[in-house]
Amino acid sequence: MKSSMRRLIIDRMLTEKELVSFDELSAVLKVSSPTIKRDLRYMREELDAPIRYSRSKNAYYYQRTKEPVVRPKRGIKVRPRMAEPPRLTMKQWYSSDELYVLTSAYDLLGELENDRTSVLLDALAPLRSRVLDLFTVSGIGPRELMRRVRVMDNRIPFSEPPTFETVGAALCLKRRVRVCYYSLRTKETSFRELSPQRLVHYRNRWYVDAYCHETQKLKTFLIENIQSAEVLSTTSKRMTLDEVSGELDAGYGLFHGRDLHVAKLHFDEAVAHYVLRETWHPKQRAETYDDGSLLLSVPYTNSTEIVGAILRWGSKVEVLEPASLREEVAREAERIAALYQERTAAGS
């Protein structure tokens, strides 16, 4: 049995039972005592698994809350860890997707551990050690590898208001929820009765797609703009996810409408390679020309958000179609240029 498989079995036994004796481990793993001790030491030291030993009960267990790390005092010799032999595998390195997902999962679980109120608190340390144990291809220890891989993410941890949990509870209970909602567009506050259909995380913000019983339409509501929420006893309006997707996912971004348009954007060769790495819409189409430039076709229903996305690329992109979108981007670019010209003139 491979060492990685033994560690998975040890992890499962410690997760499912409060206490696991050494004899139980030997009976299940069917390997020598030194091998089991080496596995336990590796899981503790390399994978940060919260494994503890109870002398009074002569058994191992998972410590459910974090204990302070005890450092050896000066003058006390620490026995060096036994290096695990390098694994010989057919695949010598991770794919970019594998490395990104594993590293991100490990880092995000670490951030979640800082929240002492998390409902997952007791499971986070063992779960994080399992993720770390998946780093077995490199030939070096998982902790050393993690120190040499860094995922740069623009996500800023942000705590949603209490209404987030209320809306989530209403979604799971299939109940309607009465909310007090502030509209950033109209600067007005209104009371609405909603039937939540799904939660959406988009650009570091949480939204709820819900059927609004006042307007009798599917709408998207920004969670942080829900000032108060109350779960009602009334059963929510039932809709299939296909209905929700068909109504709300047709075009770019979160601004929805029934009239679907297709933006044709021409990017010059200097940025074409970078644009190909972005997903503007699941149904976008990309065509590369001989000169290296790129034609990107993006479905959209409302121009509000896509105009900002286009302007982000400055002079490296040109809107070819439709004419209305081309004119709107041109007008916004003119307003931006005028603003800087005014500020420059005022400062001179």
C-alpha cells in the first residue's frame, strides 16, 4: 500500500472516530509499527494534521481546536525528521489548473480558519492537511513546495452583513424572504418580498437571483444592499435553474434584459494573447487573424457593464459592432479625455 493511501486511511479513521488506538491502525493498515509512526509523524510535521496522542487512553485523535505551537527550548536537541524517499510517478509536474486549484484551496481554507465562529471550524485543520497531502508529485515536501508557489489574487476578504445568512437560510428552506433593499441606481429604499433561486459570487461580491413578487420578475440583488431580511412562512415560488439561467445568463455581466446583442471587439496583436485568457461570457467566440490580432464576439443585454470592460483595454481595442455600442464607448472616452484636459488646464 502506498504511503499516500495509508495517510488517507489514517485521516478517515481519525475523522470518523473520536479515538483510534495503535492496534486498530496496525490491524487496518497491515504494516510495521515504525511505518505507522513514520506516517503519523509525516502527517503532523509536513501536513500540519492536528493529530494528538492521549497517554491516559492510549489512542490518537484529531485536535478539534488549534493549540499553540510549542517550540523546543535552547539546548534541547531535536531529532531530525526522516526524509521520505522520492516518489516515482509517470507525471513529473502538475498542470497549471491543478496547481492553481490546490494552492488556492489551501490558502482559502487557511483564511477560513481565522474565523473562530465558522461552522466548519472543527473540520478545517484536517481538511487543510488533506489538501496539502495532494502535493505529492514534486519530489519535495509539501510544505516546502507551498512556500515556493504563490497565487496572486485580487480578492479582498470581506464580511457580508447578517442578511447574507438570512437569505441563504430562506434559499435552503424554500421560503420567501421580506427584505428592505437600497437601490444604488435610484437612491431609494423599498420593501420587497423575494423568492430566492440561487446565490452568485461575482467580482468579490455576493448577489441573490430571486423572483420579486412586487414586479413579478426575476431580478438580481446585491446582498450588501439588503439592509434587513426576514424569512417568511410562505413557500417560495418554484422555478427551475434552467429558467433562471435562461432569463439571467444570456449576456455579459449582471445587468440583464431581454434584448440580446453581440459585441464584436477587435484587439490588436499586443494584447490578443492576454485577452484569450479571459472569459467575458461562456458563449463568447474568438477568432485570431494572421497578423496576430483578435476578434472577440461577446453576447450582452445591457451596455452598462461591458462599456467599462472595453475601456479597460484603452486604445488596444476597437468596437466594430453594433454601432450603438461603438458610439457609447466613444462618448465615454471623450468624457474621460475632457475630464483630464480640464484638470490639466486648471493646474497650469
